[in-house]
Amino acid sequence: MANNRAAKSGFAAEAQRKINSKYSEELAQECLEWIKSVTNEPISTSGDMDNFYEILKDGVLLCKLVNEMKGGSVKKINESKMAFKCMENINNFLQVARDMGVPAQETFQTVDLWERQNLNSVVICLQSLGRKGAMYGQPSIGPKEADKNVRNFSEEQLRAGQGVISLQYGSNKGANQSGINFGNTRHM
């Protein structure tokens, strides 16, 4: 929890303020509204940092979320408020989120949520998971993810493409060096 550490000072406090400044209440509210619509849990959807932290800190709601999206993905949700049980819930959520396709760079560390170190990274992870919602029959948030567009070319088409000189290589038609003046003229 956030109260088991000494207060930060100096560079650490400045770094924490910078991390906290990236937190968006609008995106957090969008995430909480999405979680509420998927899980049907009666939660407050205020994007306030304190509310966001209090709702998600034990990891129970996060586990219920991924269980709704992908049935039975978290076998046992710990309802205990003991630190290691709550952190286990968060770890289980993160593992399932990675399995569902959330890139590793868009996930967060357990302490980012449990010790309230970086709630912005939690929002980023939930946004990424929210984009995957449609793949699992749930509502999604954010922009629609792109689909693969695989193209298969024949050998003949590939060979034909190698003989074309693209305009990306540039052109020197009409190019000369007139008007180029390096440096300043000599003043006497």
C-alpha cells in the first residue's frame, strides 16, 4: 500500500511529481466505466486518482474483469486484504493480460498499483486491454486495433518490381550548383 514507505524528498519527490503529472483523469474514468460495463460491478467511475487507486488496489476487480473477458483465466481470486494476496491478484491479472495480447511495454509492475507508484501505467495497461475487448465479445474502448493485411505476391510480380526505379530515390533533372555560396563574402 502507499503508506508503507517514507515520504519522498529531493529528486525522488520531483520524479514522483513528474510521473503523477502524466496521469489523466479522463482516461482513468473511461477505464473505470469500461470495467463497470464489463463486470457489472457497482463501482464509482470517477477518474480521481484516489478513487482509481482505492477501487483497483487489491486486484480483485482486475481479476473479475479478465475472467469476464476470457472465462476462468484466473482460477482463484484472493478476497483477503493481506498484502501478498492482493499482489498475487495483480500478478495474475498481468499474466492474463499478456496472454490476451497486451504488449509487455504497455503493462505495469505490481508495485505501480499496489504502492501507488505509477497509476498512469495502470491506465495505459487497461486502455490496451480495452482495445482487445471486441476480440473477446466485450465492449472495447479507444481506437480499433488494425487487422493484419497479408499480401502474397507471385515471383513474377516480385521480379517486375525490382526493375522499377522509384521517385523515392530522387531526381537530378535540372540540378546544378549555381547560386551556392559557402560562408560569407570577404569584407575589406
